[in-house]
Amino acid sequence: EVQEGTMLQSRLLKLSRVGLTRCKYTLPDLPYKYEALEPVINRDIMEIHHSKHHATYVNNLNATAEKITAAVEEGNAGAVIGLHGALKFNGGGHINHSIFWNNLSPNGGGLPSGDLLSAIEAEFGSFDQFKAKMSAATVGVQGSGWGWLGL
């Protein structure tokens, strides 16, 4: 049993060295000013959502990574496993928001066009049907119903 525990600790240390300890996650800059999306999304909402809400995911992701690294160094597999939910939630929140900011544009909105619209219509029937199906599929997802369409 001692040998199995030592092997587990060794594997966890290798995992730690490969992943979480190599970087510090950071809040990305927006590709536009906070007020650029007005009047659709006002400046205050954008600033709070980016500098507070998204920043909280980043801060919690870094804190979780540090806790996982410490647990790995201690050989505490239970703690590593117990932190999986926080890693997934905060890492996912950070990734989702990073994608979200880049999908917004002062020149965006409206009905998609070209190949994207053709693919949506072929798969879902119409853009409105796509929106309804996407909303229904994501409404129960932790983090306010995030969902991405990938083609």
C-alpha cells in the first residue's frame, strides 16, 4: 500500500509540473472600449462584467491552481479530486468569457449571413429555430446557460 501511495504521489507531481504551475491566468484586455457597445450594452455593465465578474473567475482559477499544486505536493489525491469542480467552473468561466468578449463587436448583431446562415438553416431550419433550440439546450447549464455553436 505504501508503494501504491508513492506511485500516486509521483504521478500527481508529474501532472502538476505539466499543467497548472506553468502559468498565471490573466484577465484579457477587451478588443474595444467599455462604451463601444452602447446603446445595446451600456458602459457600466460592460465594465462590471469584465473587471469584476470575469476577473473573479480568473482570480478563483489562480487560487484553485495554487491549491491543487499544494495538494499534489502533499500527495493529497482527495484534495486534488475535491478541487476539480472549482477548476472546471472557474476555468470554464474564464474561457467562456474570453470567447464572449471576442464575439461581441460594435459593428455586429443582426441575422448571420453567408456560410454561417446556410449551415444554421440546414441544421435547424431557421435562425429563430436555432435560437430557440440553443436556449432550450443551455438553460440548465451552470453559469447562466452558456453555450457555443461550433461548425
